[in-house]
Amino acid sequence: MIKMDTVGSINWLKKNSLYGLSEKFSLQIKKVFAPCLNAKDEKILVVGDTGSENRNIAAVMSGAYYLAAQQLNLDAKLVFQNVKSRGDIADGDVVSSLSELPEGNIVILNMSDKLGNIKELGKSFRRWVRKKNHRFVSAMSLGDLETDNTSQIMGAMDVSYKPFQASHEKLRQQFDNADEIHITTDAGTDLHYNIKGINGISADGNYTSPGSGGNLPAGEVYAPPNGKRIEGRIVIDGSSRVQNGTILAKESITLEVKDGNIVEISGDKEAKELENTLNWAASVAKHPGSVRRICELGIGLNPKAKIIGATIVDDKVLGTAHVGIGSNYWFGGNIYAIIHLDQVFKNPKIEFDGKVIEV
């Protein structure tokens, strides 16, 4: 295999007839460097992977970021690795490139699945970023989609960030001031979710502070629960994250929730896939009692995003809400689990302490 430094990665894109796509999308992606990262004269490390047949979005986007940085006269490096899944170790070139990056710079990750274990740098990429005062943006699990879907992901990043971020801040403050959220849908969702004492988290694409970072596309406000009331029914009619990727909910999945735990899953084929995923997780988990916990409630705010069968986009769609199942310790919760599975549903009516809000 060729060495996957900048030259090797660019040559790989050219050899696999993907360089033209990266070049095309680089024009669109240039607009994220200022509002999202406040990039000036920092070093920028772009890490991607080679994907699989007809599933090369991670490579295309990484190439686009690198070429956009070049066009902006920024100091960028591009490194590709093989696709990594849970438990895999990141390639040596990636680990050394991260290790050699001086403090206070920028990392951009685009992965078909995961980054992989970064070995001596630590167990948590986010913790390492904070320690080194870097900023980062990431898009993970891009291998759920075929390469032709790159434009839909890029389209969800093509927003006017100043008003976009203002709408997030308005909703985040409503989260902060609420005791309980009540969500209903015509499809049958009727969920009570207590967040008294919990602050909302805004994924608005503003990762300009040292040590900060998050997903692009951006577009949600979310919060872990406070450990008190989570009760009701959730009807998933958007998309469902399961063990092997994200599936579109052609037939809805109904979750019955009691005391914060999923006690029943009903539906057709899609419901069975989610049930099988949770059974698998419980069978291999250190904390099997956590794999059926509702760990997050989020509201989508991105007007350019559409449900396409990739969580990185689906849970940002304006006019949707989602719940997470499993782990939430990394964003302020106290649930440790082997999984975090977002479940997206459409057209929610959202009440904060009995008052309907307009999103």
C-alpha cells in the first residue's frame, strides 16, 4: 500500500477517480473555516480513510477540506488510513501525525466508521483535543452512504452560520430554563423528559474556542436527562441507528419507555434490527443494564439537512427530534454503555413546561 501522507493520499484520490469530486466540493467547504473554526495561521491536520467500494465519502470530504485549506493559504496536511471499526487501532501514520501536531492547532476528521484507538495519546480523542488546546470538526460513520450522497452532506453544511447559530442559542436557553419537555407527534409519540437542572448543549458549528469541537454538518440542541422522569412512547418514523449502520424507518418503530428504560420495542423489520442490536450490546457490554436507557433528547435545526439514512445528517434535520439510546457520559450524563444509538422521528410538537415552542 502507498504511504498515506499528503502526496500519497492525493495520489490515491486521483487513482480512484475521486480527486475531481474533492476539488468540486472544496469550493463549498471553504466557507466553514472562518465561522466554525476561526482558522487563521494554525496548522490543519485532515484525517480521512479510503472507505470501501462506492462508499468513499470520507475520502472525498477529507480531500475537499485539504484543497479548500490550500485555496485559503492555510498550512494543511492530509493523511488517509484504512477503515477502522470499534476496537481497531488507528494507523501509525495517523497516530504520529496527531502526536507531532503542536499545541493549539486544528484537526478535521472524516471517517467511514471510527477513528480507531489512538494508542499512547489516550483513550479519548476529545480529551486529547482539550488537553492540547486544539479545535476539531468531525463527521463519522460516513460509510453508511454511497459516494453519490456526498452532495447531500455538503448541502447540509452550506448554511449562513451567524443566524444559524443565533437560532441554536435561543433554543439552548429554553432548554436551560425548562423543567420538563413534552413531545407528541401525529404518529403516536407521547414522551415526557425531565431536564430540571440540566443545561442544553448547542451543536451549532461554533468550534472556535481552544479545546472545543464537534460534528459538521451541525444543527441540533440536545441534553442528557437528569435521572428523574422519562416516560411514554416514542414512534421512530425517520431513521434508526443500529449495530451495522443507520437504516431508514420505512415502517415505524415504537419504543415504550418506563423509568428511562426501553421496556418494549414493536414494529416490523426495522424494529427487529434495533431489538437485535440491543440484545447484542447487552451480551458483550460491561454495563448491560445501560444499553436500553434513554440517554439524550435532541431537536434538529438545520434547514438544509434531509433524512438520508446517516445519523450525522438525520438528527440535524429541521422539523425532527431524536432520542439517544445508551451512553451519554461524554456530554455531561452519567450513563456508561457500549453503544449510543440515535433514533429520529418527524414533525414533533414540543412543549417546554406546558408551553408549545416554535422551532
